[in-house]
Amino acid sequence: MTLLLSYFVGFFGADRFYLGKKRSGFWKLVTLGGVGYWWLFDLVLTLIGRQRDVAGLRLQGYEKHKWTVWIVAGSLFGGSTIAGLIGAGWAIATGADSTSVSAPMTLLAFPLAGVIAVLAFRYRRRGAGVTSVKGVAHPADPVPPKIRTHVDKLAALRQEYVLHAAAGTYAAAPFVGEIDSIVQNVSELFRRLTSRSDAAQRAYAVTEYDDVLAQLAAALDRDYLLDVLANPRLWDNPEERVAGVHGALLAVDRQVVENIRQVNADRGLEFQVSVEGIRDMR
């Protein structure tokens, strides 16, 4: 979304307003994207994954969508370049005015870009098609569907807390980083539990975190903590309620990290035995 806003309406600072950067968004608006230079700078910054929101955090979804974004952007650029070269060659060969062929060549850029994008996607899928010994492709997402639902819910709630923090609700700011940490650590835990030897631990982790993450997302949602932050005068002891949910977040995050360490310890023990055997052979 940030990339689309940056490309199409970045001259008016829409991407910066979307990220909560109201002051810089205003200056980008009045300067029409810094006479184009600021527009280009923000566009490239978002393309390479270096853009950040008002809380200083990197944008979610970059790792997931960067291939698609780069393929589409590269295809449009490549299609336009090829169409321009064809148009220039046609103008030289026929002696026609270059402006008379610019419109048809511009239209030609779109089907060319589509062809390039399709070929790039097919090449990417072929290159990513790593299979196991039995020829069955590994799943792209190591996070089980039940857990993925909760992780996506937390990621969506994270944006709500960013908006509250940008609006001046400073109590919301710490939750942004904590939600990010839980989302990343839960994903990392299940990424490390993908081997067959980890099947029992993985099943146990799904059962445990399905319930925990569901309760955590409910506590962070609009029916409770978001409403406490937005309307503290309507709740008794709002500070204690905020502190309670924040403590629960920290506790869950610590538990996830501890589980990752346990997985690493089990795996490290296996390798340690192997290494000791190799040393004895030497």
C-alpha cells in the first residue's frame, strides 16, 4: 500500500501521511514531492525495504511481497524501455516524427510488461520449487494455518496502535514494538519446528499458542485495550489495565523465546554428539 501511494500520489505526500508522518507529508505536498526528487527518493526507499513508519519501524509485508513488487516494477520499466527502443528504431527506419509513434509505443509497453512479468513469475516458481526426497514440495509458509490466523490478526492490530501513537496516545507506542516482536518470534519458532523429528513439539506448540494468541489478540482488540486507550475516562483504573496487557505481552514473548531456545538446545545436542564422534575419529 505504501508503494502504491508513493508511486501514484506521492507528489502530494499521501505515502507519508499514510505512515503517520504528517509534518514531512505536509512539506512534500506543498513542494509537489520536492519537485520530483523527494517523490523518487521515497519510491526507491520503499522498493528496497528501507522505508519506516512514524514509530521508526520497518513496514510489514516487505519480505513476503518484495518479489512480486520487483517483478512488476521491473516489467513496467523493461516494457517501457523496449517499447521506446522499438519506437526510436521505427522512426529512424521510416523517417517519421518520433512524437507520432510515441502513443502507439506507449500502448505497446503494457503487453510487453505483461509478457516479461509472466516469464519472471514462471522462472521464480521454477527456481523456488525445492522438493523433498519423495518429490513433495515443502510448504511456503512454515506457520500452521491456526497460528497464522492469530499472527495476521496481531499484525493488523499493530497498525491500530501505530495510529494511536501517531495521534499522541503515548501509552500505545510500546505495544507496537512488542506486537512486532511476538509476530516475528512466533513465526521463527514454527520455522524451526519444520523437520519430522520436531513433529510432536510442533503439535504441542500449535495447541498451546492457538489459545494464548487468541486471548492476547482479543485483549488487544477494540473491545478492550484499544477502547481503554481511546476512552480512558470511561474505564476504572485504565493505567492498571494498560499495564496488565503489556505485562501479558512481555510474558508471552519471553515464553516464545524460551521455546526457541529449547528447540535450539535439542538440535544443538544432536550436533554436539556428531561433532564428538568426528573428533574421536580424528
